[in-house]
Amino acid sequence: MNAKEQKEILEIWQVLGLSLMYITGDKQEFFKTVKEELGYQWDGEGWRKVMQLH
């Protein structure tokens, strides 16, 4: 992936994150929505993929 593609992807993710923050209204609801819809959870240092074993 070249620098231009990386920049485009970061811009898209920033827009997605800001949109989710606006829609959810508060921090806890935002984290819950990201976990449920995208499968990622904030661990205090960064985002990690939530693995569900069935």
C-alpha cells in the first residue's frame, strides 16, 4: 500500500469514527456500537479485534 492509499484509508476511518460518535451520543454507547457492529474493542491503549468462539 502506498502513502496515498494509506492517507485515503485514514481519512475514511476518521469520517466513520466521527459519524459513529455523532450518532451514538456518548462515549459508552460509541464503544458498545463499535464492538457490536465492527467487532473491535478499545483496551485503553488501542483497538483490538474481539474474537468470539462458538
